[in-house]
Amino acid sequence: MSLPRSVRLVEVGPRDGLQNEANPVSIADKVALVNDLTDAGVRHIEVGSFVSPKWVPQMAGSAEVFAAIDQHPGVAYSALTPNLRGFEDALAAGVRQVAVFAAASESFSQRNINCSIKESLERFAPIMEAARANGIQVRGYVSCVLGCPYEGVISPQQVAVVSRELLDMGCYEVSLGDTIGTGTPGATRTLLEVVAARVPRQQLAGHFHDTYGQALANIYASLLEGISVFDSSVAGLGGCPYAKGASGNVASEDVLYMLDGLGIDTGIDLDRLIDAGLGISRALGRATGSRVAKARLSA
Ligand code: HMG
Ligand code: MG
């Protein structure tokens, strides 16, 4: 398969990235990050989560962040919602796109959202209904698609079944999460071939954590499999609080550098994206996790 001419990057740094920060990040710093990402040309930003603050304290205040950001037309500003309560809070905060998150692993589902896979899908049903009634778009996630921190190997068929269920429920797209970053390009291609037998490739996205340094290679493998939507995290921020040792998503700057080099259009300006990553890194008091940003700094 040939490479796509354009790719949609979903920036998950403000959510997947910051949810795993040890130190609290101020509302002002979160707002500045989202605004910088918008100014860099990012067209989909996952801004926060409406989850229990006891489970993920770093995402408390997501409503305030939504209220303060500059929302540009044509840009999707989305939030995670694990249950109807989260959805209603998101709706009240003016959110127009949400994401529900399931897993391909039973143990991860229990640890992350305290219920089985089947129960999680049942919990999403009222969200889907309320979303339809309010004209809200819903994205779906499947975690642990290339391995689970508790169960190890996960069958691609199981990923395909959960992905199909999410689409049948009304999700417009399913993002496949390599939560612990153990996937390699060969396993990624096999996974996508199995899942694509049940879900059209244009409704699939790749969400690669870079724990084992495989994320860019996995994205390239996915491009060759006809996938053209990828999640990434500016400055490589992040991890997952329920997947011990999981490092951040692949750095957005590094993905963009690769896509620019391949002549694939994203609409995002690399220099401005690097600046957005350096801004949040400064606010966090640590070095950027983007190799491209580091190289530019030392050039
Ligand atoms: P639970 O304890 O089973 O739920 O948690 P509950 O209904 O019994 O409620 C417990 C308490 O939470 C109650 O408060 C509720 O009011 C409150 P209390 O009475 O104890 O004071 N509560 C809420 N508060 C705020 N917002 C809500 C909400 N719902 C209940 N929406 C629950 C179940 C799903 C709530 C919990 O497990 C949870 O919040 N989990 C979130 C986990 C999470 O955010 N994980 C990280 C995101 S997923 C991820 O990173 C993976 C991804 O990146 C893809 C990949 O990499 O694979 C997407
Ligand atoms: Mg993630």
C-alpha cells in the first residue's frame, strides 16, 4: 500500500501527557499549552478528562481549562469520559467531542476503570445515546492492543472484537493504544491486518507509547497499512497511571519531522510545535522528551 498524502495528528499531550505528571500542573499552564498547540496548527487536541479526581488527580480542573482556552473553528477540542457522569460534566463544560476508553485486556480494564470489558461497553451505551441526542462526536480507544502490563500477550482478534463493538455503538473512529509500548512493526502490521478485516482502515487510529523506542517505526508500519490518523504527545509527555512503567506517547515533534520528511501533509508548523513543547517542559521544570526538539536546541 502506498503512503497517505495527508495525516491527521491527534495531540494528546494535555491529557495523556499531563495525567501522568507527578507534580500538579496549573490551569494557566494547561491553557497556555492548548493555545500554543492551536497556534501551531494542530486540528485535534485532547484537552482533559472528566474522570474521578481520586483516580487521576492531575485531570481535576478540566472544566476550567475548557472554559479558558481559545477555541478556534475547525479545531476539535475533546475530553475523555468514562461514564455518564463524566459525559454530563463534559457537556456542561461545553465540550463538543468526547472519547470513551475500553481495553482489549480484562485485567487492564479492571485496574483502569474498575469493571470488565463487557461492563465498560454497557457503561458507554448511555453516553452514546446522550451524545447522539446532543450532537456530540465520540471517539473510541482500545488499550493494550499490543500487550498488557498484567496479562502479557493480547490476541489481535480480541482487539478486533472490541474495536468493532465501539464502532457499532456509534464511535466515529477507534484509536488502538499500545499502552505499554511493547509493540514492534511486524506485530503492528499483523494487528492491523486482523483488525482491518472488521473495521475499515479509515476509521482506525494509532496511539503508540514510546516506552521501548518503537513508536516511530510502528507509525511507519501503520502508514504502510493504510492508517492515516495518529495520536502523539508534544514533548513526549506522559504515560498511563494504570500501566506501571509506561512512558509517554511518541513525541509529536518527532512524528511531524518524520511526516514532513515523507512529504505527508499535516497542516502543523514544526517550529511552533517545538516551541509549544518547550513551553510546557519549562513549566514542568524538565527537559523535553522530543529528540527533534533536543537536536534543534543543540544545533
Ligand atoms: P469507581 O470507583 O468504580 O466508580 O470508578 P464509582 O461510580 O463507584 O465512583 C467512585 C467515586 O468517583 C464517587 O465519588 C463518584 O462520585 C466519583 P465518592 O462518592 O467516592 O466521593 N466519580 C466521578 N467523579 C468525577 N468524574 C466522574 C466520576 N465517576 C465517578 N466521571 C471510574 C470508576 C471510571 C470513575 C474510575 O475508575 C475512573 O475515573 N477511572 C479513570 C481512569 C483513567 O482516567 N485512566 C487514564 C486514562 S485511559 C489511558 O490513559 C489509556 C489511553 O491513553 C489509551 C492507551 O494508551 O492505551 C486512552
Ligand atoms: Mg495512552
